[in-house]
Amino acid sequence: MASLSLLGSSALAYETVMVNGVEATRILIAPPRTELATSIRDGLRAAMAEAAPGSREQADADRLYYFYGARHFEPLWLTKTDDGIAFSDAAEEIVALFREAHLEGLEPSDYLTEGLDLAAADSPDAFAALEAEFSAAILRYANDAHSGRLDPRTVSDFVDVAPKSVDEAELFAAVAEASDPAAVLMGYHPTHPEFVALRELLADHYAGEIEDLPKIGDGKLIKIGMTDLRVPMLRERMDVPLAPGGDPAIYDEALAAAVEAFQAEMGLNPDGVVGPATVAAINGAGGASRADIVANMERWRWMPEDLGAFNVFVNIPEFRLDVNRDGQSVWGTRVIVGTAENQTPLFSDNIRHVVTNPYWNVPSSILRAEIFPQVARNPNYIASQNMELLYQGNAIDPWMVDWSRASPSMFRVRQKPGTSNALGQVKFLFPNSHDVYLHDTNAPYLFERSMRALSHGCVRVQDPFGFADALLEFEPDITVASLETTLGGSERWFNMDRHVPVHMAYFTLRVGEDGTVRSFADLYGHNERVIEMLGLDAER
């Protein structure tokens, strides 16, 4: 089988020229030498001309034009045989990869499009279009594998994750030169261990090794002695037989004991009460649905490729913070996150400062909705909350303000350090546009709840000084002891020498090293929205 590919026989030619006294490089495109190559060149030129200026389509067309121009526009994916034109061996390997894209959480039809129908191609122009479509499909696959099929920012205004990009020139050069081009494309998938575990779980689903169990629905809390139509299904899932003469709809002590043991195993508050967190955990324990797995795989594609050898990872639906070193959690604790109305946003940043005895600068949304109405009715409210009213940077007496003519935008309010301060004794800062950070709290009893979506968006840490001890492992001049010597005084800032990556993530499924699947409630609806946008409803 003689290939039309001319790899290695030519490359882009460059010449150095002077433009207005400045040295510049001009790219010289290698001319086509066959009828098929001429058609490929003309098709790529047309694609460049038809694409909207500044669009991704135009950028892709430009890159493909220059890539093929380096090869005299000779094809990569088509080869000449005694019977005519066929896919090259490399193309056949990639087609096989496309056919199994569902095992990677992708959609085969996104790549095996009508434009890749070789039987329908009957002219040089048609072959040229097929060659270009094949390269475009490769580019789509690499982008989807690397970055996900969705722009994260379209899922919610609280998802502040810019899509990653693929270097097209690097991609096509690697694929063109590889002895195993399918392996090159597989290399664009995330390598995070939990992504790999989810991929294996998905494969088990398609292999029929996981039974799709009906989901237990949401509803009111279920406590001992209560009657609920979900109890029979709970009893079946917990494998607790009904006592002779018992009512199958009554939540009895035996079932509550089994639920309590399950909660302890899943890291939930073991109180035997069935609420949203427990329902989500039970639904996911059997392996979760394919749609849930794929949606979580999609969100792993949004994560940075390198989380940092030493990092802080907050999984919002899990209400948990972990300090990780070399891929292993070395310390963890419970957290409280934002409510559905005041969501904790998804993003990655770096922790740079630790602040003791912090002021709480009240966000403008809270000032407008909560503080301002209270002060307008009773100016003494400011003092009663250990707060200060600031006007043009200076503290003023609330009793001196004509509140009938005032507006929230005229003022700032901050709560002074002290035992009543909403941030507690310490906060951990990573400057960001959301004004979100990690901090202590003056209401530690709230950590005993299983459902802890209770804050205005910041993340409250159950054991802040334990966290500080783990976080500051590599800080030579800041220790928990040095922080504690400042407590009870004025606000103190400590600048970290080593900035630590922090990730505000959203995973409703986590797979442990032993293969245990833990499922968490979709607090903000992000998971359901991803499922909807990816058209995965049929996989539920």
C-alpha cells in the first residue's frame, strides 16, 4: 500500500526579512504537487475565508492551513491503493478510538460525523473535504478530552473556570509523527487518579458489571418511628429484613442502626437520620448512574492538569477540605460552604496570607440585604454586633446619619476582631474577585450537621489551627505557635513564602483507592446542569 503522505520530505520554509528596520520572519508555504493536494489547499483557503473573523473556527482553519502547507498540502489520513483512495493505517487506528469514545465519557458521533464517510467521496474535492474533516475531528477529540465538551462558565455564573486550550500545531505534529497516533490522542485525557477511577467505573457500567438501581427520592428528614414511602427501598438497600408483623413504611430502630453504620463508613454524621446527604450517599454507593459518572469526568477535565505537589482541595458537595501532598491527603477536616442562594464559587488560586484577629469586611450584598435595613431601624445595631460604620474610609457614628436619605452604596461596614467576629480567630487568604476565603467561625456547633451549606459563600473550617499546622509545613518563619501568640489583639497579617494552590471543586462522586464510591448531594444543581447540557438524561 503506497501512501500519499510526504512526511519528512518537506517542511515550512522560512526567510528573514527587514520590515521598517525590524528583523521579521516570513513563512513560505510549500506549493501542492498533486491534484488532491491542490484541492486540500483550496478547501482550507475557503474555510479560512468563510470563518468569522476572530472566531475559533478561523483560528483552527489558519492552523490547519499552515500545518498542511508545511507538507505541500499532502494528506495524512488518506492513502492510495490499487482500488482507489482509502483511509491510512493511522486513520483506521483513530477511527477505532472514536468508536469507543463513550468509554472515555465522550460521544462517538461528535467525531464520526457524516463528513468522514469515505464511500461517499468520489472526487478530489470530496477527498480534500474528508481529509480536512478528519483533522478537524482529531482536533475536537483532543480539545474535548483535555478541556471538556462544555465551556465551564456556561454552566453557572458561580463557575469561574476558563477552558483550557490545546496547542494545535503541537497536536498535529505529534499525531503525524507517532507510530501510535491513537495513543497520542489518549494522552490528552486527564491523568488525575480519580478521573481514571471514574473511567474504570464507567467501563464497568458498559460491561454490565454494575446494576442500575432505582434512585431513592428526596423528601423530608426520616427519623425513628416516622412513616415514609421511601422506607421499603431504604430497607432493601441496607439489607435489613422487616420484623414479623412490622409496618414496611415505618423507619424502625434496626433500619436506623444500619443507616448509622453506613453513615459512619461514608464519613457522614452518624445520627441515623435520613436526610439529603444520606440519600445521595446511598444512591451513589451502588456505583452511580452513567450520567453522573460522565458529568463528574467532565468536571475533572476542567481542573488544572497539575494540582500542585502540595495543595489544598475543597470539595464543596462533600463539605470537606484536604491538604494533599504528592497525591495523598495528609490532613482533612469538615467545612461549611455557601447556601444555594450564596454559592461558594468554583475556581483555583493560591493561598498567600494568614490573618489572625481578622476584621470581617461585610460584603456589599449582605450590607444591602441584611445590615442596612437593621441599622436604618435601629442605629445601635452596629455597636451591638461589634461592627463599625465607615464613610469615605473613616468610622462614623450611625446615630449621626439621616437614614431616610442614605443608601448602602455610601458606606462600608466591618466587624471588629473579637469572640463575636463571624470569621473567628483566623482566616486564610487567596485574593480573588469573589472575595471568598477560608476562615474560622464563632459557631462551631454547625459542623455537627450533615448538610452544611450555610454560609454566605466563604468556607468555614472546623479545625482552623490544625489546618494552619498542615498548611504551613514549608514555612520557616510561620508556625501555629507564632500565630497563637497574636490572638486576642489587633489584626495581624502573615505573608507566606510558599504560595499553596487551593482548588474550590465540585464533585458529587468520589472513588476511593479501594474502589468505594461515595456520592454527595448536588447542592447547587451544577451536576444536573452538566447532565442536561451534555444531553445525558437518557443515561439516568
